[in-house]
Amino acid sequence: MNKNELLARISIDPNVCFGKPCIRGHRIWVSLVLDLLSSGWTVPQVLEQYPGIEEADVLACIAYGAEMSRERYVEVPLETSA
């Protein structure tokens, strides 16, 4: 599945979840899936917790996050050696 096919699995509707990006057909925020993955959850754990979604939906969330990182930057403190 290519990037465009993955991104097509994400929807943004001002009338659903306050317009936040969600997995198409669900009210599961992209940011929630990314938060779960960043906190150590595995893809199978996400799928077990949210049985209505597929592995491609999780990959779509990652692809969306990658696209967003090209558009915006988050201030991250620089590490300094002590």
C-alpha cells in the first residue's frame, strides 16, 4: 500500500471529533494511535484494544504523522552534555 492509499484511510470532518484527524469510519484520533505507539504499545496491542481497525489504519496514522512533521516542527529541547 502506498502513501496516498494509506492517507486515504484518514478523514478530517469538522462535525466529527472536533475536526481532528481520525481513522476513516471511526472516531479514533490519529494522535491517540500515535501516542499509544510512542508509549510502547505494539501494533497488535492497538488492534486488540480497537478491534474495528486494521493494521493498515495504524500504518495510515504513522504516515499522517510523518506528513505532519514535514509541515510543522515541535520545539524539542537540545541535549547538552554535562
